[in-house]
Amino acid sequence: MINIQDSELNQLVFDHDNSHSAFKRIAQHPILDLAFRSYFLLAVSCSIVALSVWLAFLNGYFSFSNNGLSAVIWHIHELLFGFAATVAVGFILTAAQTWTRQPSLKGLPLLTFILIWLTVRVFLLINQPVFIYSAMVLQTLWWLGLIAIFSNLVLKSTNRRNYIFIPILSILMLLNLGLLLLDIQGYSELARHMARTAVLIFCLLMGIVGGRVIPFFTVSATNIKKITTPRWLTPLLILVSLAGTLVYFITGFYQASFSPAYLMISAGLLHFFRMSFWQTKATFFLPLLWSLHLAYFSLALGMVLLGTSYMQGEDSLSVISFADALHLITIAAMGLMIFAMMSRVSLGHTGRKLSVNKLIPWCFGLIFVSALARVTLPLFEQTLLAWNISAICWLFASALFLWVYLPVLSTRKLESSF
């Protein structure tokens, strides 16, 4: 028989209690209280690292492995999925608790997903085949787990209005994995096509979320009593956006007789028409609102310019290239909307007044300047300068956001004051 003295037994119990207490303290840390806290901070930090590496590469101070992902695809992947998708998932999982009135992901389970996310980032930066395939497996687990958690929340509560996010998140997961797999197999152009399709899916997501929250936030913060849009407008906008995305996706594999150009232009014009009801003038002195309105305007303009970029033979319509129009969307529309929503959600969900720090309007302004530089300077054959200015503006904006919101997101929720 094993003889355990009372002192040894007491020590084992003490060690077990200490271990349990340590896990409990970790689980109760404010950073693990709902996904928006950690995911917002991680996503912005990822964009800083990714753009710093990209700047070093563009200026000849860094090189990517020839055996792994191509430089362009790594850059696209980390900003689309390391940054934008991470924020989107953090927002949706947090909002799901409000929508369904059921507890969402938090504590040690959330920490598990954070560790998976961090491992994926490290593996992709190492950029060797074995690490990339391992990252793909972990990325799949990350997506499947989070989609399952969200689906359980909305299906269990029969929250039908938000069922639409299940297929959207699933499509983003497939495009994410397809992009990585195609590039590592040498099909870089097809991988880029996947990434551009993912941007169009993000446009659909912004149209749905923006169409809900921007009018609501505008009414809540101004003297406007009500904003009403035609009932047919949102379903038509979603239908046209889906059709344009589908046709564009097909053109990567099959020479379709019907171009997505007119569907993209139509979607952009519908966005403009929808926005005309939103009383934008009333938001000029409210940073949390004008930033969202400017982001949505950039989405509408970006979609129109994407469509006209197909018309290279018609000088009156072809203004900028497809890639430059796409960056107007990814930076000015996606980037600005993401930073604006992160700023608002971070304040609201931590019990603070919706009054931004004086540095945050500078953050929004820098994001928009980043987009302007990236889109306009190539028109004057200043492409490298455009990339450098755009990246530097984004880096400063991200640093400002972290400076202001790290204390907010890493401390306990205040008593609600609104």
C-alpha cells in the first residue's frame, strides 16, 4: 500500500486548491469577459504586425520564404482574416448575447480560442509548409468552434433575424481555407480571387450590419425622430449584392457571358440611395457617427468604382483599377467601419458613456487618409509612395486606438451610465 502522510496529503490538497484558484482568477479576468475585448485588441495588434512586416518587405528589409505563402497572399490573409474577420467574429459573438439573452463565449473557453488564434498567426509568419498546413487545421477548428457556438445561441433562442450570419461566417471560413490551400499549392492568382470574393462577402456583411445600426445610432444621438427607408430596399440590396458576388466568384473558374460590373454598380447605387435617408448632415460633429456614415459612403463609392473598373475601354467610366477600388473598400469602408464600431462597442459594453477620447477622431481621420493615399497616388504613378503612406497612417491610427482602448478593454465593466 502507498502510505501518504497527513502533511503530504494536505500539501496535495493545497496545491490542487491553488491550481483551481489560479484557473478561476484567469477565467474571471476582464479581458476574457466576452469576445469583443480580446478579439478587438488582438485584431488591431495583428494589423500592426502584419503591416510592419509588409512595409519592411516592400522596402527591401524583409523577405518571405519561397516554400510558403506568397508575400501578397500572406499580407491579404492577415489583414482580411487576422484583422477584419477577427473583429467581425468578436462583435457577432458579443452581440449574440444581447440578441438571444443567453451567455456567450467567455472565460477559459474563450482563452482556448485565443491561444488557437495566436498559434495560427505565429505559424503563418514562420511560413513553412508544415506550419502552414498546421495553421489551416487550427484555423478550421477556430472557425468551426465559433460558428457552432453562435449557431447554438441563435437557433436555441429561435433568433431568426440573425440566422443569416451562420451562412456568411461559413462562407468566410471556406474562402479563408481555400485561399491558403490554393496559394500553398501554387495557384496564387486563384487564391487572390478567393480573397477578393471574401471582400465582397464583407461588403454584404457591412451592408446588413450597417443598414441596421447606422440609422439606429443616428436617431439615438441626434434630434432626428425617425429614419425610414423603403421596405423593399434592403431585400433588393442583399439580393443584388449576393448576385454580384456569385457572378464574380464564378468568373474565376469559368468565362461567364455576364459581367459582375453592372451588379456591382447597382449595389453601390442602392447603397447611395439607402444612405440618402440617413440624415448624414446631423452627424458632422459626432465622431462615432460621422465615421460610420463616411465608411458607408466609401462602401457605396467603392462598389461603383469596382464595377466601372471593368470598363477599361471607356475612358469616361474607367477611373481606377479593380485593385485600387478594392482598397477603397478594404481601408475606407471596412477599416473605418471596424474602428468606429470597435470604439462604440468598447465603450457601450464596458458601461461607459458614448463619448470618445479626443484622439479617436484622429484615428478615424488617419484611416481615411490611408485610403486616399492608397487609391489616388497610383493614379500619378507613385505606387510605392502610396503603399508607404497608407501603411504608416494605418499604423499610427492603430497605435492611437490601442493607447486609448487598452485600459478600457482590460479593466472591469463600470456601472452603466446610460
